[in-house]
Amino acid sequence: MKVLAVNAGSSSLKYQLFNMPEKTVICSGIAERIGLDMSIFSLKFNGEKYEIEVKIENHKQAIALVLEWFAKYKVVGNLDEINGVGHRVVHGGESFDKSVVIDEDVLKIIHDLSDFAPLHNPANIVGIEELSKALPHSIAVAVFDTAFHQTMPAESFMYATPYTWYTDYGIRKYGFHGTSHEYVSKQAAIMVDKAYNETKTIVCHLGNGASLCAIKNGASIDTTMGFTPLAGIPMGTRSGDIDPAIIPYIAAKENMDAQAVIDVLNKKSGFLGVSGFSSDARDISMAVAEGNERAILTLNLYAKRIAEVIGAYHVTLGGVDIIAFTAGIGENAGDVREAVCRRLTALGISIDEEKNLATRSKQTYISDSNSKIKVAVIPTNEELVIAEDTYAFLV
């Protein structure tokens, strides 16, 4: 059976077409920098990589390109050959603790939760709707980022707010990037040659959106993102954690309402807000090399916050077997990994600087032989998790 896995991020859309249950990849690709000036669209098929630079305004256009290139390069003889489509959905609230077949009721809940994930759930809905039109015969499955984190204890997911906010309105930490944290932590256990249910791992999923997760014995016990993906460490356009009193203060100073301030915190903060010129880590790295002071501040602020979380999770876990970097920045930005690890020497962490800077999207250790904690780069494969969950509904 053929299963298409679709992973719509805030500024990207990754896709893989699998033969299941063999888990073999027929094709894969990505639309990057969606909504930015210079977007990149690629397809890997039959040992060849096809790529173009093209303006991609939104996720609807990205989906159209996927289907157009499936036909152009004859990835499948007919779209009817695709039996199932699995969609990454960022926020499932407390409504979903596992993957589900998408129907009108499920789609409505995903839509209602869009306020909690304004950069993601709307993009996820676009993918669901557009592919449901193009592939009406295929089963559509929602795979939720939040599901993996349902194992968090109350002391991790509760906020110190009135308890009725939780019981009446569901105010709590949900956590995101669950499919990535699950996949990478399983790979990490294999690397350290331990059973998954006996391994303590910190996964650093660093992309345009970013989160860290403390995973003990196969279960998420804490993570940085919260009620929405806005919480945690700084990201491409998101502020991460701030003093909430800033919101009414800025609202009064800038003559804005609270929602407008939240919009700035989601879309005009993070790398973009601090650097003043880009939300893309690649642009920040180039500017750092040129001595741009605000780019240097952006990198240092980012690395400091990540290192602080790793230190806290080391205590929470009672020690760590392995720290894994993953996602676009985590897999490719050696300068970011170096800046983080340089701040972790108190934990006995040391890395092979040459190997670290040379490592891109390859599963390997970057720690040296003296490091008390193993540090690795592990490319994530959220699409495989999505495909596996989707296939389960086809058999």
C-alpha cells in the first residue's frame, strides 16, 4: 500500500510517499521558506533530486506543487494508487491522545484549536482539505504533536494559575513536536545500546519552531512548549517564554489589543525580532560570520536558553544518557550546537569541534571521548511515524 505523509510546519511542508508495510520511501521532498521572498521546492525520486527556487505564498500552493510534480515526474501512475494520507496536526488539545481518522467532527475540533497553534493548525487544515479534494478515495488520518506528551505528570503540565482554569478551560501545558521527540528518542536509545524503557534522553528539536523534551523510560515527562507552541525557547518568529505582564504594557504603549500583541510574539519576534532582518537561522549564521552584532546577540540568546533547559532537564531526569539535536537547525547548524554545548561544560560535556562543524543531517555522535554525556545529531523522521500511524488504519 502507498501512504503519503504530510508534515506542514509554520514555514515549510515536508512530504514522503511510502510503500507500507515495508517502510520503503518512494519519494520525498520539502517546500522551504513558505511565505518568504525566496522559497525552495524539492523532490527526491528514483535517485534524482529535482529542485527549484519559486515564490510559494502559502501552504495551498505548496500542496499544489506536490501534486503537480507527482504527475510531472510520474511518481505514481495515478493518484488513486495512494491509499492513505497521514497529516501531522500540531494541536489536539485534550481531545486526542492518539491518531484518528479525519471526519467532519475531527476537522472542526482541529479548527477550533487553531487559536492555540495559529502558525500551524491552519496550515494543517489546508493540507487536509486540499488533499482530501485531490485524493477523495484515500483515508485521511490526523497524527497529533500533542499525543506523545500525554504521559507528562501533573507537576509538569500544570500552571500555577487558578485550578478552575484547567478544569473549565483546559489551561495546561500540552507540548508539541511529539512525533519527532518520539522518533528521535527511540533512535537515541539504539545509539546508546539501551532498552527504550531504560533510557534517559533530552531531545532538542530545533527548527523554525523549536522545543526540548525530557524523555525517561520511553515517556515524555517534560517539554518546553506549553498551552500553545509560542512557549519555551525563542524560535524563528516566536518569542518563547516572556513575562506575561509585558503583554498589557505593550498593548497600552502601542495602542494594540492583547491579541495583536500575541500576533507580534508569534510572527515578528524570535530570530526575526532580535536580529531585525531574518527568521531563518541560515541568514543569522551568515550575519554572525560577518560580525553583525544583533545576529551575534540572537545566536547567544538562543544558545543560552537552550543550555538552561538542558541543565534543568538533567536534574529532572536524574542524569542523562544522551542529548540529541534534530530538525533543520539541530541537524545542520554546527555553530548553534557548539554555542549550546560550550555552555554545558559544568555537566562534563565536550564535543569534537571539527566533527561537529562538519556534521549535517547525519546520525552520529559529536561528543568526544572525554564527554561525560553523549551528544548526537539524529535526523528526525516525523513522516515515518505519520505513515506508520496511518497504515494502522488501512489494515
